[in-house]
Amino acid sequence: MVNRPDAHLVVRSDLAPDADAVAQLGRQGVATVHEAQGRRGLLGPQIRPVQEGAVIAGRAVTVLSHPGDNLMLHAAVEQCRPGDVVVVSTTSESTDGMFGELLAVSMRSRGVIGLVTGAGVRDVSDLRRMGFPVWTRAVSAQGTVKASPGSVNVPVIVGGTLVEPGDVVVADDDGVVVVPRAQAPAVAAAGEARLRNEADKRARLAAGELGLDMYGLRAELDRLGVRYVDREEHTDDDRDGVVPEGALHG
């Protein structure tokens, strides 16, 4: 493989995560996966869904594009297969609408289940109507050209997080999290354990147990110097006007 920093590559790759792990991670959702892998891999909160209720998990096909140019997104379509998630970054900051309905139709024909981009998208109503999930930094009708070289299936950074081709991308209403390909089975197992633990806690909380007791937080409050006091009966004339520090600040 050419490894010059200025090389423009379309990498044909069969690297893929364990299919069972991908299915488990998709069922677990972004928050659980993020916690299960030590609170790592979460894309910044600027990467938001344009729809509600979509949940996806799949292999990352990465795209590095020139800002304002979607040529390499078209090149990426050929490298996609069913269950993939296309992840797009640009070589410098851009909010141009470099992905829209027609590219979504093209990607869907290859089995792509969604797109994540650090740039912009457009045709949002059409994307929602056709049920093609997208997570993006911006919505903009600004058009793009198809004239600049870039790369497909190379490491990219989106939302401050490194995404390698073949990693697992999990996305839902909470955002997007990336799991390194080799770590997917271990993270999926940790996520399942977390869900079992949460089910037990959910039952206890529903039965009326306080989080203070379930998590052992009374000792922590004591360590931090938080005191319990009983309010005494006072008339307005008896009040001394003393207000705890910070009590007037929201």
C-alpha cells in the first residue's frame, strides 16, 4: 500500500468486526456501549441525528474528502456492503451539504444502513421520508462539487474521535460511539453485563429503594460534609435572613 501522507487512496478492504458483537452492540445502544468500553469512543455532541428513533450498528467505511467536494463519497459507495455505516470527514472544517437524497439512494442500493459526517447534509425531509438515518454536524443546502481527490477506507477523525475502517459504529438518539474492531467482542460482553446489572437496579428503584442507599451514597455525602438538619418552626419576624452560600445561585 502507498503510505505517503499526500497519497489519495481507495482501499479495498474486507476488515470487519465480529457479526454477533455488532448485533449485541446495536441492541445495547450508545450510552451503554460508551460506558462498557470505559467511557471512550464517543463522538462529540455536535454530531447529532437528523431523525428520531433510529438505532444502527455496523462496520465503518471511512471517507476523507476535500471540503465542499463529495467525489469521494461516490467512490466509497463501490466499497460498501450490506450493514455498513459510511463515516465522512473533511481535510478542513466544512458544513457544506455534501450528502443528500441521491447519494442515500445509491448507498442504500449497496445495503448501507446509515451515514455519520463531520460536515453537512441536505435534503433532510427526503432522508427522513425514506428512512435513511444520518448523524451530522450541520444541515446546509450549500451544494458541493465533484472535483477533488481524497481517500476511502483510511483512518479519519470525526467529532474528535478516531475512526478506523472496519470499526463498529453504533448510533442512536444519544449520538454516535465507535468501538475498535478487535475490541468489539469484549465490549459487547461488558455491555451485556452492564444491562443485566441495570435491570437489577431498575427493579430495586421501581420497588422504592433510594439511589442513596443502593449506591451507598450516604457515606459519600458525609465525607463531603453534607449535613442533614431539621427545619424549625419560625415566624417571619424570627428569621435572621441568613442564606447558605450559593443558595441564591441557580
